[in-house]
Amino acid sequence: MKIKQSPKLPAEERRRQLLKSAHRLFAEKGYRQTSTEEIARKAGLTKGALYFHFKSKEDILFALIKSMTDGFGSTLDGLKSDQWEPGKVVSLILDKCAFAGPKQFRSVLDIWVQAMSVPRIRRYINQQHRERVAMFCRMVKRPHGWNKKELEQLAVMTFSLVDGLAAHRVLDITIVDTKIQAKLFQSMFYSCCGAKTSAHK
């Protein structure tokens, strides 16, 4: 079957079409079971057009992961200095990184799991995670008596809480109250700070 495509379609739009089609196919069939020909066909483009934008199927998966991590990174980059408190970070990320519903969440999770099986992409994900933790440690004021390792673990705990709450909110949007969760986490954080301060006196 001959593919019909518009010659006037901008290059960036074609790239977005390919990524969107790949995302759907990877979620439906799996990364290993999807061919570049299927991706191009679903996007309404030729295989040649696909290889003009991406060298390989792995590069397409890499581009999808980069777009996901870039969105999360942009949210953190946009935080003001007075917003860098654990509770506020939880609230702001959850507010800006909401999933449309279970289907979107599941497809993103599927892509993420498949990407982790590719060494090059797994290294990139780990690098991005470490950079976000480092940013958190730079921006959040270290409580009195805390060492660097403890602050790093607070960053990991904060991001893990966001991931877990995002998943629960997809399962039942009424069960997660972002403001209360942020308030509770902030309260526990300051309680812990007080306990450590007392222990160091």
C-alpha cells in the first residue's frame, strides 16, 4: 500500500508524528516487537522519512525518554528559590505533571520499563536522576545537623513520593489530595529536622 503524505508538512511536525506513532506502538506491541516500517506507516510517512529524522528504532525510543525527562526537568527549573522546600516541591510537581488518565499513565510506564532494558538509555535515565537529586541538594537549604548523604536521600524520598502519589491519583483521582499530602510531608520534614537538631545539642 502506497503511503500518502503532504510534502508541505514541516520537518518538526513529521518528527512529532513519528514519535507519537512510536509511543503508541511501543505501548501496544512492545519495543522489541515493533518495526520501523510499522512506525512510519502509522505516522503516514515513508520509511525513508523516518530514517531522515532518526538513525534507528533505538534513537526513537531515546527521543521519547528525553521528551519525558525534559518535561520533568523543565518543571524543576521553573521553581523559584522560595519554592525549594520538600512539601512545596511535591505539590508543584504533582500539579504540573498530571496524567490525563490511566491509559496515558500506563503507556508512559510501559515505555519507561522498555527503555530501561537498553543500556545506553538506562545510563541516560540514571544520569538525569542524579542531576535532579544534585539540583535538589543545591537548592534546598540543608537543615542544621544534616550531612550531604542525608540531604541526597531526602531528594530521593521526595521524588519517590511524587511518583507514588501520581500513580495513586491515576487509580483514583479522589483519593489523593495534593495540598494535604504536601502539608503532611513538610510537617514530617520539619519534625525530623527538630529531632536531629536536638540530638546534636
